[in-house]
Amino acid sequence: MYTKHRVFNEPADPNACIWRYQSLSKFISTVAKRALFFSRFDKLQRDDPYEGSVPLANIKSREEILARLPPDRVRSTQDTIEALWDITYAAQRGIGVNCWHVNDHESMAMWKLYGLRDDGVAIRSTFGRLCRSVQEVNEDVLVGLVNYLDYEDPHGEVLPHDNALYPVMHKRKSFEHERELRAVIVPVPNTAWAEFLRMGLAGIDVPVNLDVLVEEVRVAPAAAQWFSDVVREVVSKFGLTCPVELSSLDVPPYWHLAHN
């Protein structure tokens, strides 16, 4: 179920608009299974090797701590720090992540980023809807905004060492354009998620209340009429009652409308 957590900075407005951009095949999987796919966190490192890591400021802070210690305590303290980070990285492998884009408006940049210029689908929802849609999930689902830092600044922000979720909710400023909101599952022993970890799968489909979650389905800009028809058929076939709309980016320029 949705659970608040001190590491997660939530949008101030529960009606903050969020988007999930998908290929048609992934959208069909979502509505057919009535589930969101949560990727195992460490799999995100394929796109960004810094996922789950810490800024340079953390390394510098660690070095400063060690430099102030008596020589006979340096080795043991260093071993303790390394052991803590080993635990942190191990814990990250047991975390599932589902990603959204926060924006009041449809984003051409996101369509292009996911390679969905004319054959994709976007689910429009809100932060509040997402939280309500996971209330029946057995595991804790934490939801919050990703924070973007300068990872190369040695005097920048130091992430706390006391929780493995801090690196999960921070990324480099190079990714700030993503305006990402993450839903994160923390596994509970003897549940489906724990079993998924044992099997070593890349992710798991987590059943959610799609009727609550999905406010609107938006078809990619420049999509052909047949593609829009297919999306509408999929939505109808699997019992969703939300509207299916063409991309707002396909609306003709106002001067053109006035001319006609």
C-alpha cells in the first residue's frame, strides 16, 4: 500500500499531473494485466551507471572523516563504511521502481526520448491517483520526486548514509529534464516480490487499480488513424472507461484555424 517515507519528497499538490510514456505493446500489457511493471532497481544502471551511487561530495566527506581519526582506528572505520555500502547496494537489488514524468502538459521531449514519435501511448494520471491505485498492494509503495544533484561537485550535497533509499531517489543534474517521479516497492518477506528476487527476474507486474489510476490515455503525435483506432479498441476490450485522446501536439496552429 502507499506509505509515506522521510526520504521521499512528495509533490505538494495531490493533483499534480504525471505521465507514463509507453510503446503500444507495453501499454497492452499494462491494461491486460491491470498491473504496473516495477523494474528491479539495479537494472536501471543499463541506462545510467550512476543509478544508486553517491556524489563525489560523499567520497570527499568519507576521506575527511578518515583523515581526522587516530591511525589505529582508520582501518576498522574504513571497513565499517565499506560494509555499510555493501549492505546499501545489496538492499538496492531488492527494490522495484516504476517511473513517471511530472508535467502539467504533454511533452514532445518525452515522446522522442522513448522513441515513440508516432506509435506510442501515454497514460495521464495524478500523484494522488497513483497513491490511491496501489492501496491493495501487499508491499509498501513509496512515491516521491527524484532530486537532481551535481555529482561532480566535491563541496556539494552529501547524501545521508543511514538509508539505502537516498541514492535511489537522487540522480545527476544531466537527467533533470526527465522531471521524474518514482514509485518504489520495498519487499516484504514471503511475498511475490520476494519470490521475484529469489528468481532473479528483471522486474515484476504489480496489480493496481487501473480505474483509479488512469485519468486519460493520449495517443502519440503524428500517429496514423488506424493506430488511434487500435488504442481505443484495446481500452474498450479490457474495460477501461477513461477517454482516449489524440496528442495535443497535433492541434493545428491557431493562425491556421483562424484562416479557415
